[in-house]
Amino acid sequence: MIQVLVPDAAHPVGQLGGNPLVPNGFQWPTCVSCDGRMTHLAQLSVDGRLLTAFQCENDPGMCEDWEPFAGGNAAVVFTDATVRATTPDGVLSYLPILVGVGRLDGDYSSVDDEDIFGQFGGDPSWIQDDETPDCPNCPAGPMRFVAQLDPGPHQFNFGDYGRAYLFDCSLCSAAAWLWQS
């Protein structure tokens, strides 16, 4: 049995799209390739922290948004997020969908349910080879897998039928994500 992300407004663990909760003074992330502001994709509560994922949607396919540390995406961990951010003008904004955790018998590769938006915890269901990143900030080694996201109702751009994989470091506040298709 694995845990999956499903729509759940009553018991949410986070949200897809919408505006994230951020700390005061938060600076919206920008893409290192095109210098444009990124789109907020997801924010999930993990161990009392908020893992927040952004992706460059300014010129899809031109910025390296599939690599964890190439600068076309950003993953940020917030511990003191108290303010609901406002999406900057001109940045793509998806409608918010509150997500909770459900259970799935079997393995994730058998998912054929449009109300399952990804996996929460456990082991990732890689489309290609294992690409678990090492923490860039400390000697912890491989980062902890937190969740994976399918394109879902927003049709997030993870390549052709791709999937995103979110990670954090158990020793420091680093986070990363990548996608495969």
C-alpha cells in the first residue's frame, strides 16, 4: 500500500497551484536562463515545514526546468511561512487545489485514476533511472524523497506524460526537484 495525493479540502497536506504561504520578505524565484519569474506549482507540509516547488513556464522547453540545480526550477523549504504570497503580474498562476493523503493498494505504475495527483512518501516510481540528488549544501548525501507529482488537472509541463520528483535534506533546509518523461 502506498500513500497518494488526492483532492481533500477537509484534511489537506498542501496545495497544487494557487499562491504559497511564504515568510515575510520572500523574494519570488527567477529562472537563471531567461531571468523571468517562475510559476508556483505545489506546496506540501512535511515534518512541520513547507516544501514549495516553482518552475519556469516563460518559454517551455528552453530553460532547464527538468534538472534539480540548473536554475529552471526552484524548491524552497519554509519553516516560518505566515503570509499568503501574491503571484507577480505576468506570471502564470494555476487555480489552487487542496490535496490530502489517500491510500492505494498495489504499486504506483498501475495508477489510472484522474483524482490521484501523485505519490506522497515511500519510494519514487521513476519513469527513467533513479536520479535522487545529493544535498548541495551539506555532506548528507542523497536527499530524502518527499513526493512525486503527475501533471494532474493543471497539466503541469513535465515533458510528454512526465512526472516530477520532490526531495528535501534531512540535515539542513535544502530542497530540490526534477522531472522525467
